Amino acid sequence: MMTNIIQLSDHGGGTPGYRLYDVGRTGREGAGRTLRARNDIEAKAVALTLLDDHPIELWDRTRFIVRYWPGNLPMAVSIEARS
């Protein structure tokens, strides 16, 4: 099982309050996990590393940010130009 707190950097007051929730058939399950991140982009990157075999939701206090499902990870594409 994962740790409850993931700290990426130290922050002062007034920082976002990111939480990651497991999502079951009836909605959010449990109290969620605290994510320490500087911004939404950093929080999304951490959330993707924690995606397992069930959906998760990322929130900043009462603001919904994103829901990730297993299998919907972003794909990196490399295109090579030929001359």
C-alpha cells in the first residue's frame, strides 16, 4: 500500500491542498491521500504515478481537477523526420 503523504517540496502558507481519492462503484472511498505539489501540473504528474487498478480523483480542497482511469495514461509519441 502507498504512503498517505507524498512530499515533493516545502511550501509556505496559502498553498494548494491537493488530495487524491480512490473511486469505487459508489463514489469516493476513504479520506484520500494528501499530495504536496506546487501547482496542478505537478499534482497531476504525481497522481499518474499512483494510478493502480482503479480510478482516482485529484482535488484541490473543494475544486475538482481530474479523474484518471486505469488504461487512460497519456502516451508519448516520437516522430522522426526522414530526409
